[in-house]
Amino acid sequence: MADLAEKPITTGMEPFITAAEALEQAEAGSVMPWLTAQRNAGLAQFAEAGFPGPKNEDWKYTSTKRLASFPVKLAGSPSEAGDVTEEDLAPYRLRDEAAAELVFVDGHYRADLSFRGKKACCTKITNLAEGIRATNQITLESYLGRHADEEIYPLAGLNTALFQDGAVINVGRSCVIHAPIHILHISTGDFLISPRVLVVAEPHSSAPIVETFASKGDGHCAFYNSVTEAVVQEGANLKHVHLNLQNQQSYHVGLFHSEIERDARTAHHSFAFGGALTRRDTWINLNEEGTECLLNGLYMPGHKQHIDHQTVVNHRKPHCESHEFFHGILNHKGRGVFNGKIFVQEGAIKTDAKQSNRAMLISPDAKVDTKPQLEIWNDDVKCTHGATIGAIDEVAAFYLRSRGIPEFKAREMLVRAFAEEIVLNVNNDSVREHIDDLLSKHLASWEE
Amino acid sequence: MFNEEVRDKDKMAILEISGLCAEIEGKEILKGVDLTVNPGEIHAIMGPNGSGKSTLASVLAGREEYEVTSGSITYQGKDLLEMEPDERAGEGVFLAFQYPVEIPGVNNTYFLRAAYNAQRKYREEEEVEAPEFLKLVKEKMKLLDLREDLLTRSVNEGFSGGEKKRNEIFQMAVLDPKLAVLDETDSGLDIDALKIVAEGVNKLKSPDKAVVVITHYQRLLNYIVPDYVHVLVDGKIVRSAGKELALELEEHGYDTVTEGAPA
């Protein structure tokens, strides 16, 4: 990671640092010292590294210039945040009535808009602002910020310095919940918002979690810099879905980091339809034998949108499996980036790692850069990867047309089918149907 | 439809190909094909490999890679070459593909209903709801001895060769075309599948419809009995006769049969 320090973008960092210092002063004395220490460490990492520059291999295709020049403004307290109506939230709410839904407006929790669903008593859901003031902070102190690597992800360090709210989800031992827990973020103005989520899935528990990032209408540019850390303990099963539905002016940078312990599994899905500039990082540590992960993603940039996914699957022990499927569909002037790293550490024999990344360019002025990257430190492994970039299959389109389906409809069916291959990997019915609706809306917006 | 109209159409050929020349990538494949198909008739087009059989099927379906350089195709009095592939289907033309295409992610039933309704819409008929359509589909499935799980799978994906061909005939049975063109549907089929496919075609036979069977082998014609057999060699129909011609071809091969034929 030596080249990380090479030519970082340091101009424009000052306002970010000033904002973090102001936050620290404001909360001085009201939070535990460990949190202050973490914030300081995060800020130090960011201050040293800055915004990654183009010489950083992992940021080669995504310029941070727009991020670095963002006019930094925080909604310092809930009263400074904007307001939303039920109508603004309706398109993003989950249809499962049993779902617990936590709504955050410009980063601040809104109890009046949230529901706790059919609350399973074996699961504790708190908003983070409440959590850091509470006296029983054992979970928080031992887990929060202990996992995301701020040296590799200096923007995660910035999140640690700046987060004001978010969610803490503790799924208790053997607690199995089927209705999703939904964390719904919506922005109303040009704010820098740094939400933080911590998930601890205790042994043999199972839970689906959905995080949505949305905007109240067009015409504002919010900058979300989010971090989600998930600890998935022995035999637990965590399903995490990330939905980016922000408006076409907004920015999104985010890290999902998961630690998977013995015989546990994590599924992480990313659906990126919105935003002007999106950069998603995923880091999965398969820490013990018998672990498994699924990374599943669909990115659909059009209209000058830029969407970048970077994933790392780190096989540390023998007998672990990882499956990764990413599809990109790129329309008019859309730009996509995918980089999938698989590390198989020394001793991680009998690793089974699969990665498939396919992109469909449906407009001649769309562009995608895609790269599989495998680093394998032993022989006894099964690793496969494949990357393809293509257009709509004209032979298939002709077949559909020859049966009477008009050309535009035939093309739409093929595009949708390509997207659907990814959507079908989401196994929660209500969440999958919700994503299907969002997909239809996104495709319809392309016809306009 | 009004009876009078039907009678008027009966007098008209379903398909009239005249002086058809077509090329692909600058290479001339069809060199003046003439063929008239009347309602109620089954025509077989036979010929050696590379004679232009599949090109003829592709031109009829409207494949864009093939360029028609001269000649005409009139379908029920209309210029077929002016129509888009989907319009041709709407008008009642069906091509059973030699190599049916696999389409991952598109559900077979969804696809077929979309096609069925697109054709109805083209003809300004009302679209059919899912339950009603499913009834129709199940009825036709029995006819072709297809397993029901094929309905929920993606179009042709993971189908065996025989299943793909039967799926073509199944689509034909559901879409109920006026003119069906079967492009080597028999190749790669075992005898049982062949019989099932033939039965599907024979059920379609009616006084106002027509079938063109393109084949390399005589054996399909044991089960689908043609009214006319044409021999296509080097882009031209060199001989036309009744069904006995197929047997002659089987016995003596294309060389003998075409000897002395008008050049």
C-alpha cells in the first residue's frame, strides 16, 4: 500500500478537518474517552493520507476531485436537518410490514418516521447517537471501529471522525429473524453526511439488513460517506443489501466490512442505480474454517453517472467459499468501474473462490473498466474468474423479434434479464420484489 | 373475421417468391428462387449442404445480415421484405430455428405470453391475461409431451437438443401461425422426438394455412407428408414434384436427381 501516500489530493482537506475538530469540541465531555480517541485516530489517518489521487491503483478510474472540493456543511443537530413527508419516503419504504425501519434525515434519526416492526426480543436495534450516550457501551466499545481498515480506506477514517448517527444492530444468539431491518437514509440538502452502522450477529443467528440511500427530490447535492462494519459470529448468517437510489447530483462513498467467523456466512448485495458519483468498497475477511460469502452486485449508470465497485475477499483459513457476481449495465455516457480482488493466504487450502463480472454496454458512449485480481499463496485451491464486456446479444434479440416482440421491447427484455440474474440472488421475497420495482423505475427513467 | 374476407384470401397464394436473389457479406447464396405456396399445402425444400436452404429461411424471417439483391416475396398479397421481423410474426409467419437461441434470465412462459400478446396487439386484438394464457399453454404442452418445468425455466437454457426443437414446435402450436417455416427441425432428433415434432406440424395443417419444411433428410417426410417437394441446389430450385421425389432423392442422392435438370 506504499503508493497510497503517493500524490494524494491534499487541497480541499481543510474544511473536512475543521468540521471534525468542531464536532469533537461540541461533544467534549459528553462521550466516552474511547470514542474521542477513535475519532482522533480516524482523523489522523485521513489527514495523513488525504483523498486518494490517480496514482493510487485502486482509484485510477475514479477521480476524487469532486469530493475534495465539496463545500463541507454538516447538519450539526437534528434541528438543522431538513424535513421529509411520508410521501417522500413512500418509494423507499419496504413492503414487508413486519420490517423494522429506521429513518435518518440528513443523517439524523427520526423516531417519528421510524418503526420498530414486529420487534424480535432477541434483537437489539438502537440508533447510534442514542447508543454512544447510553451507559452500557460494551458492545460498542469492543466492536465499533475495530474492523474497518482506516489505513487502506482513509475515507473510513474520515467517517469515524465525523459520524453523528447511524445504527447499532445486535442480533442475539440463535435469534433468527425473517423480516428485514431497514436503515433508510434520505438527504434534503447539500450536506456532508457520515452514517455509521455496526452489526453484531451472535452465534447461530440470522438476519436480513437493508441499507437505502435516497434523496428528497433533485436539485441538491448530498455527500454520503458511510461505513458499515459487520461481525458475523460462529454459525451466523447475515444478509446485507445496499441500495443506492440517490439523485443524479449526489455523491456516495461507502465501505462495507465484514468479519466472518467459523461456519458463518455473509451475503452482501449492492444495487447502484442512483448518484452522480458512487464508490463502494467491500472488504470481507473469511477468518475461520467453513465460512462462506456471497458478493452480488448490479450497477447501472446512465446520464453521466459514475459507479465504481471495489471488492476484496480475503481467504485466511482452509475450506472457505466465496462467490461473487457483478453485472453492469451502462447507458448513455454512463461510466462503470469494477475491481474484484481475491486473496488466498498461505495455508488457506481447499479454498473455493469464484468471481464473475459481466458488463453490458447499451450505448456506444458508455464505458466500463473491469479487472479481476487474484493473489494466491498456496496450490491447493479452486479459483475461477471471468470478466466479459459486450453489447445486447443481437441473435437473442432477433429470436424474440421473430416471435412478434417489437425491437424496443426485445431489447428491454434482454437488458432486464441480465439485471434479473443478479436480483434473483436476493432470497428474501419482499426485498427482492422491492428491488424489482426499483429496477423497473430505473429502466423506465432511461426511456425518457 | 368475415367469411367473405376469408374466401378472398383463399384465392390468393399465401407465399409467392419470385426471382429471389440474396447475399451475405458480398457472397451470393440465392440465385433466383421461385416458389408459390397455396393455402392448405405442405411444401418440402430439400437440398445438399450449402445449397441455400437456411438462407431462404433466414430471408423469410427477416434476418438483417442477409441482403436481398433482387426479386420479391409476397405474403398474402403484401410485400414481406418491407416488414420488420416482428411485423412478419404479427402477420402470421413463423420460423422454427435450426439452432434455437438460449436466453438466460427470460422465463419461457413470460416470453411466450409477451410474444402472443404482441402479435394480438399487432392485429388489434385484445391481450390475454395470464391465467387464460396458462390454460392454452398447458393444453399445447401435452400435445408435444413437454415437461411442465420447462415453462418456468429460461428460454432454451440448459435444454437438450431435442427439447429445444420441441420447444420451437410448442411455440408454433401456441402462436398458431398462417405460414410456418421449419428450418431443419428434424436434424439431431431421435425417432421418438421426430414423431412428436411431426405430429405437432400435422395438427397445424388446415385449409387456410401452409407449411414449408426445409430438410436435409427424407426421414421427416415419412411423418409429415408434403404435397410438393422442391430440390434446391446452388441457390436455385432445380426440380419440383410430388412427394415421390423425396424417396427418389433418398435412393439416388442429389447428383442423379438433379442431372439433366434445367440449369
